[in-house]
Amino acid sequence: MYKPGIISTTSNILSSPIEYLTGVSAIRGDLLRKEINVFTFKDLLEYYPLRHIDKTKIDSISSLHSDADFTQVAGKLIDMQLIGEKRSRRLIAHLQDSSGIVELVWFQGIGWIEKILVLGHHYLVYGKPSFFMGKPQMAHPDIEHHHSQNATGKSYLEPIYPSTEKLKSKGLNGKVIGKLTQELLKKITEKDLPENLPLNVVEKYKLISRYDACRQIHFPASMQHFQSAVRRLKFEELFLAQLGIQLIKLNRQNTSKGFVFEKVGSVFNDFYNKYLPFELTNAQKNVLKEIRKDVGSGKQMNRLLQGDVGSGKTMVALLSMLLAVDNGFQCVLMAPTEILAQQHFQTISTLMKGLSVRVEILTGSSSTKQRKLVLKGCEEGDVSILIGTHAVIEEKVLFKKLGFAVVDEQHKFGVAQRAKLWKKSSLPPHILVMTATPIPRTLALTLYGDLDYSVIDELPPGRKPITTFHRNESARPKVMDFIKEQLSLGRQAYIIYPLIEESSKLDYENLMKGYEEVKSFFPEPKYWISMVHGKQTAEQKETNMQRFIKHDTHILIGTTVIEVGVNVPNASVMVIESAEKFGLSQLHQLRGRVGRGADKSYCILLTGPKVSKEARERMNIMVETNDGFKIAEKDLEIRGPGEMEGTRQSGTLLFKLANIVEDKSILEAARSSVAEILETDWELSSEKNIPLKLYVESQKVKTRWGKIA
């Protein structure tokens, strides 16, 4: 528990090189660094055990039975002999207590066991009992000297630490790592581990002290003590992570000036009242209100907008850009692919007809003549909205007055690429980053807590849910007949094959085999098929995509290159081959390529005859729901946060103990505690927050996240 008298920065003892610990030589120290990243005393203190063994109790030998789990007995070693030769060689010993005798057997490590055993000495023996010829026996038990003849066990649960083959080869198995940790804990006092959480937070959540937690997580007196230690340290991890990202957000809000959009002008109003193609959903209206408030505040906006496929994010982005145009500013929309950039350009250009808003596009394939016109228009301020790929961040692209930037499918861009946008204006432009990949709330709070955060959680009216089926290989002819029915109605279809990253050659062979098989069901000239894959040039991909978009071909066969950004309202069927090889998020993204028009759409998940339990669970979830957020939550539960970190390239979840899926309630509590503290004392200057401030300063805490990522 924190006491005002012992506040100090983290003691230098914890920063001591690991070689300074008794029992760690230079060779061992080098191995600990290379194998398990233990460089200092602090690293060893935070190298937590995998599990614990209960050696606090000692059972009598006479009470052993074959159904018992691992058990500990104590007694005197009364005999020991080697039996057999070579592979059949074994060491047999007998241990006696006041109630009986148990036979101990070793088939491996015999030489080492022989060296440590001494007849007539007392030992603690821990193992799983079995019976042979009616007599109790333990094979390969743990054995150690017992310095007392009294039947008393250890005063703590024994930790089991992870080790590696190289560490074991130098005598650093899990047991030895435990002894080193014990040695370390003898050196550490309460002053070396001062409290780093405010006292009122510790008391509110009934947390044990930091010092006690660091001891009890290694050598707990009971499982209850261990659980209290884990809870405390998980809370601390999540609390400090939230503190880091919320301090970034507050710092930005307090210091980052932004352009002020003072009015809602004629361009916005004319479009909204005369040209808006559909009524906005309440979710879209709410997000627009949030953005309107941001851009009028005098602070730079940094807002993440996430919404499921087809939820209307682009319309929110366009209306936001029109606010900028009304206030005399230019806008840029950056998309990850040429296909997506072209799609945005066509959509927005069509919507802007009749309004005095110049919309241009700039991509890698823009002609020299077109590029010159666009660059001149941007620099002179004639271009109101520039849409493009990473070409828009090239040094030659200059703006007269850039005030608003939209980054679509933001995780496709590197941090350095996105940062170039901010430098194209005297003040950083307002930033709206969008993603169609639903992010579970717990992950968003952890990865994107430094951004303002908006969600469009409803689809526009009239949008029909996609019907999803799971079929196995035997149903392929029926699936192909179903596609023919849809094509006869004038529709189009996608057939997607998985990418197996280890073998691009195998991917290509599977795709070509699939292409030939589909052609056998859909012969030319009655049916025309396009194909898109990674071995094609950008021009080939674009040509084949355009043929499908223009309805020159009936079926598009491809890999996941069509996952994001393809909008073909006429396509009503998505067939996903070997669907068991895809994750939930990817399956949902692929399904979102259909259902974009007025017609009823279908997704068919084709799998092999035998699929794993996990794969079947994924198929069932896809069949049951179209809700991307429910799917994302399930995906997080199944795969865990570590697998999903790719949603934010600039940082990773480096928690040693906490798991944002299992510890959701702790995360929420930590987050609300941080928010409460920073609301009234964001500089951490009040007396109750001094421990926290000192700890942050002593650690020189540098957040892992950039302003926008």
C-alpha cells in the first residue's frame, strides 16, 4: 500500500544488468538476453510463471490412491538400485514415512538423480501416484532435500517458469529460473517498488500494493494470493496504457490548433436539400454533428470513423468536405488502391454535378497533361476536392489552403505516408480516417484511444441483408446451377480463392485449376469470365476489373485482391472457395462485395468435406449474422488480440498479463479511472496523483502511438 513517506522514483536496483544477480554468469546473462529478453533485474521480475504447483501440503504414503492427481509426500530414502542395461536401464528407490513405503522410478536423467540422492536422507517427493502389483509408485517425480523430519510442506505455491532448450543446456531450466527469482526478491524492498497508482484508485478497486503483487505473483501463499496479485498487475498494465493514449489525446486537444469552419454554407445546404440521393440514417447524422463540433472548436480534429460495409461512410466524408469548401478550404481524400480511388472519384463527381465544386483525381496512372492541370489547380486553389492514391502526398502536390483530409481504409497506409498529408498546410488539416473493418470496442479503446471515435452502426433503409449459406464440396454442382439462375436474371458473380502465403506458386496453380473448372460449368461464348490475381500487372488487373464493372463479363474469379473497394451493384453472388482457410473478418469483408444494389444477394461458403471445429464455428457465425461488429467481437474472442494487432500498424499490444478479451471489465475500470483523473488534473500535479506522475517520469514513458495511425 502506498505510504507518502516512501515515494521515490523506481530504484536503480531494478535497472541492474542481470549478470549482477548471484547465480548468473556472463554466459548465462547473454543467454537470458537472447532467449527470453531478460536484460535487467526488472525484466526478470516481470518474467512471470506459467503456472504453480501446490507443494504446501504433504500426504501420508498410505493415503495415496490411483485416482489422485499430483501429490506430495515426505520421508526417508531407504534404498536405491540400478536395474537393467542400456535402453531398459532404470533407477529404483524407496521412500518411507511412518505410514508406508512408495517406490520411485526414473528412466531418464539417471546419472543426475544418482548424484543428488543420499541414502538415509529425508526428501520431499512430488509426482502422480500409480500402483504396480498393489504397491504405490511414482515415475519421474520431483525430488528435493527436506531439512526437517516434520511433515510440513512449503509456505508458498511453487512457480513453473517457461524455459528454452538453449537455456536448459546451460542449467537454466524453469526450476533454476525460479531460484534466481527468489534470489532477486531477497534483494528488493518496498522502497524499490513504490506505489505507482493513486491511493484512492488502489482503495476503490481493493487492489493489493504493487510490492506485494510483485512478490505474490511469483511465490504466492495460496491461489487466492496469486489471483489478487494478477488482478493488481493487470489493472496496472491497462491503467498505464490508457494513461499513455489519453494523455496524447489531451495534449493534442490542448495544444494542437486547427482551422475553424465557422459556417454551414450554400454548397453544403444546396447539396443536402437538392442533391442528396437518400435520407441520412440517424447514425450518419450523429457523426456529422460530432464532426461539425470538432471543426468549429479551433482544435485540430483527429477522428476515426468506422462503419460496416455499405453503412454510408463515404457520404459522411463528402458532407464533411463540403463544410470545408463552404469555409474556403480545399480537401483531399486518399485511398489505398487505384480502383478504390477511381470509385470514389466517379461517385463524388456524379454527386457534385450542378454544384460549383471542382473534383479531380490523381493516381500513378494519371497522364502527364492531366497531372499538370491537377497540380496547377491544387496550387492555385481551384481544385476543391482532390481524390487519389498515395500520389496525393508526393512533394510536387501543393495546396493553396488545405483544410480537411480523409484517409480511407487507413490501415493500408504506413504512418510515414499519412504524416506527409499534415505537412501540406500551415496548420495541420482536420483528419477523418475511415475503416470498413469493424473493430471491437475493447480493441478500439486500447489501440485507438488517442483518437476521437465515431461509429455508424446502422445500414441505410432499403438495404437488403445478404443471405449466407455454408456448403461442402459435394454441393458444388448445385452451387454452379444457382449461379446460372442468377446470371439468367442479368446478375453477376464473384468466385474467390484463398491465398496461402507460404507458396505463391501453389496459389497460382490452385487459382488456374479453379478457373478451368469454372469454365467447364460456364462455357464461352454464352458466359464470359474475368480473372484477377497477384501475378498480373496493375494494368491487367485494372482492365479485367473494368470489364466486370462494365458488365462485359459475367463472373469474376480472383484472390482476395478484390476484398476492399470494389463496388459492382449488379453482382449478387459471392462464392468463397476453401472458406475454412479464411478468418472471420476477411470472410465478412469479401461478403460485403455483394448486396450493394437493389437485388437480393447471396454469399456461399464452400468448404472441404472435413473442417475443424473452429472453422465450423466461423461458418456458423457467418450464416447467423450480417452484423460486422458482432462478427468482429467473435473474431477477437476466437483469435485473440495478438492476431488482430495489424489493424494498427504503428503499435502493438505489449501486455505481459492483461488480455483485452478476458479482462474487458478491468479495461473498462482502468479507462474510467484514468478519464476521471485527467478530467480534473491532466498534468498530474495534485498530491494524490504524485505517485503516478513520479512513476511516469521515472519510466520516461513514451507512448507507442503516433497522433494518427
